[in-house]
Amino acid sequence: MGLQTNDEGVRLREVKESDLPIFFEQQLDPAANYMAAFTSKDPSDKAFLTHWKNILSNRDIQKMTILCNGGVAGSILKFEQFGNPEVSYWIGKQFWGKGIATCALLHFLPKIKARPVYARAAKDNLASIRVLEKCGFERFDEDKVYSHARGKEVEEFILKHES
């Protein structure tokens, strides 16, 4: 696919409960929340753990931990939203700009049987849009959704992957 990244050291595995404290710390970063835009209203420990326990117990959600050189770099999910399969990922800020999200998504997409699959990104989250487009997603539609992280409505792109 002509990626300018080395995926050596990037792999996916099942999420373990021991990953949750790392995911929690990653989602507390204000810059990461701003970029993601569409985060939970309450980033407190209890709300976060309740959210992830629901994810872990839901067999319809595909969830993987993203590892980079053995360390937890983030998470990647496939879930249903508005009746469509959708992917989402979160990369810890210290792992940004290294091609990890792109590699993880390229490893994850073949595990998803349904097509098309969708993704969403705030219009100003250029890094995430670039990751999605490198992985074969194309801009499909637009929406405007309230962002708890930004305290206002934010425009987003809806992207679609056909193959």
C-alpha cells in the first residue's frame, strides 16, 4: 500500500483488564481529548471503568489492544452505530506520529467481516483523517455533533471503507 512507516513491533491482541489503567491514563490527556473531540462527558475513573466493562462484556464489539514494541499504545474497536459497522481507535499521545494507528488499522480491517465499514473524525483532526485515508477509507458524508471535550458542536467527516 506504499506506507511510509515500519509496522515492525506493532501488533494487536485481545484487551486485558490490566490494559484499562493504561487506557484510562491515555484518555485523560487534554490534547488527545481535544483532537478526538467525541469523548465521554465524564472522564472520571468510575465512568471510564463502567464504559470499558460494558465494552468488554459486549460480544458484538470487536476490541483489541494496540501494542508497539510490547508496550500498550492504545485500543481499536469495531462496533455498531446507526445500524452500521464502525471503527474507532485511541492512541496514547506519546505514540502519535509514528505510524502506529495506520499499522494497527491495517491489521484490524481484515478481522472485520462486514462491508462497508465506517469511521468518523472531527474535520480538524487531520492526523486521524490521514490514517483513515491511508487505510482505504474515503470521505462519504459530513455531520455536526456535540463535543463534550470542546463544549460545542463540531463538524466531522464520515468515512467509508468498501473492500
